[in-house]
Amino acid sequence: MTRPAYVLEEEKLRRNLSLIKDVAERAGVEIILAFKAFALWKTFPIFREYISSTTASSLSEARLAFEEFGFPAHTFSPAYTDDEIMEIAGMSSHLTFNSLTQYSRHYHSALEANPDLKFGIRINPEYSEVGTDIYNPCAPGTRFGVLSDQLPERLPEGVTGFHCHCHCESGSDVFQRTLVHIEEKFSRWFDQIEWINFGGGHLMTRKDYDIPLLIDVLQGFKKRYPHLHVILEPGSAFAWQTGPLVSHVVDIVENKGIKTAILDVSFTCHMPDCLEMPYWPNVRGAQTIEGEYPSGEFVYRLGGNSCLSGDWMQSWIFDHELKVGESIILEDMIHYTTVKTCYFNGITHPDICLLDTDNNLHLLRRYGYEDYRDRMD
């Protein structure tokens, strides 16, 4: 392999899907795929063996669900527009609104487009344990969700469900604590609804995740409110640790004693969460070092190939001197990363490949100049 590539490993993907399906069946809930974290549609035939629905947050995602996954989407958007609402509604099974004003504005148009549509309101429990504000939907001043003191005693006509999202790669203990706040603030409306969506961020495929606790919490909730259909829509959990981004060293530069291995991939273009979160990727065969740049013969920063000055991360200790042409394998780079890439600088995108269960590598997509040009059209 000479080009950079995201490599999705089918065996690991199926492992995650099997676990998620088992949790859903044991807990008696529905777990669906959120496209914001994973949308490689050529793998949807695999997903359909385990789940039957997906989550969309835009017209394009709703179309992807309807046309490629084969089922209408559970759709939420912070703000639907007049020119898209009817098309989105026609390709959705559930349509959740971020505010009461948005609901009032678009309800009748959406219902006209799809009389079978289920309508929901996003609620904000004013509680979240997400430590990074950019990922915290319940931070003070947030634009997400309706507060309990903003809801009328009688829900608007047509509303049959609630949607609540306030986790990010969280454990089941966090969900257990969050649920207390959700029930405290919103349970008085539960007899008016038929379904509740507890959103994403439930990282149930992480090795240290307490799955029995999650099942116990969900079963307990269903015993208290047996009429409610419960939905979870994790994104990361489906593609968690299912494959790396394979890159290559194209140059090594040194400045003030700091060595940087420049790669044929970019953090800002191909791994934006690394700079936003910041999320520190594991590098195969290297030890991650956080904090001050240490001294050492085989210590390197990794630099991207864009013109952004901050397109780099530090630092890693390798057991040998890096050479131009050498592969650098950045682990766990499938979820979110593959859907957040951009064309800054016209940097060539990595290939997308699937490593099947027989260890055969399949090229799913190769990007070129036309992809960049068409984005600028």
C-alpha cells in the first residue's frame, strides 16, 4: 500500500454490531446508527444484518438512509429550512425539532409530506458530564433542546416523543446519573408521549464499558414507563476500534531540536477531532507522550501535509529512526474521522478500504482531483 488509506476491518465491525444487537435484544430497546459518526454506505449491507434504522441530521443524510440503507431515518436538525423540510419529512420515520418555534413553523408542511411521520421535541436536562465544551450539548447558553420550564403542560398537537442527547463517549454510569435528571425534569410529560430517544455517546463497545449496568438501567426505565419505546443512537460505538488510517513518512524536518515526521495525511483535513477535542491517537509501534516535548533519539512529532501551521501533534517515542517511505499507522480512525474530512488546501483524501473476514483488501473509494474540483463548483 503506497497511498494513505482508511482501512475498515470487517471482523471488528461485525464484533461491534453483534454486541450492539445483543444489548438491544436483552434490554428491549432499539439501537440505531448515527450517520454523523459513520456513513460508509458501501458497508450498509453488513449493518442491515444487525440493525434496521439510522439517524440523520440533514437532507443528505436522510437521503442516504432512505436510498442506500433502505429505510426512513430518525431525523433531527437544529434548524430545518423551508426549502428542505418537505423532502426531509418524506424520507424520515421520526422528525425531531430543536425548538417549539421550529415545530410550529414546520409541523403542517412535514405532516403534509408524510402523514405517517412521528414527531418529537429535543429536550435539555441541563445536565451533562462531557468535559469538553465543544462537545457538550448541555453547556450554559447551548443552542440545543427545550428546557423543562419552556414546555407547556400539554404538549403541542402531534408530538409523540422526546429526544435527549447529552453524552460523548460516555460510560453507562454516566447514563445512569443523567437519567435521574431527565426523569426529574421531564417525566411529568411521559404519559403524553410514545417514544424517547436517549441519543448517542453510549460507548458500549469500549472494553471497560459496563454493559450489565446499561441493560439494568434500561430495563429499570422500561419497567417504570412500559408504554415508552426506547431508542439509542450511538455513532462511535458501531465503528469503535474497527480500523486505522495508514499513512507514510514523506519527510523529516528538525527545528530547535524538535524532529517532525511529515506524513502524507493531515490532522486538520483527515483527523480533525485530534485538533478539536483534542483526541490523541495511538500510533502502532510507538508510545504516546503527553506534555512537554521530551529529549530522546527516536522522539518525533507527527506533522500533516497541509499549510496550517498547527497541523501537527506531539509526541511519540519510536524504537527506531524513522525513514522516508515508512508506514505510520494511526489506530482507531474510522468513526467520525471518515465523515469529517475536508478539502482544505486540496489535500488528496486517503483511500477507503475494507479488509474482509478472509483478509482480502477491497478498495471502496479512491478520491482524485475531480472530487476537489466538484466541491468548489
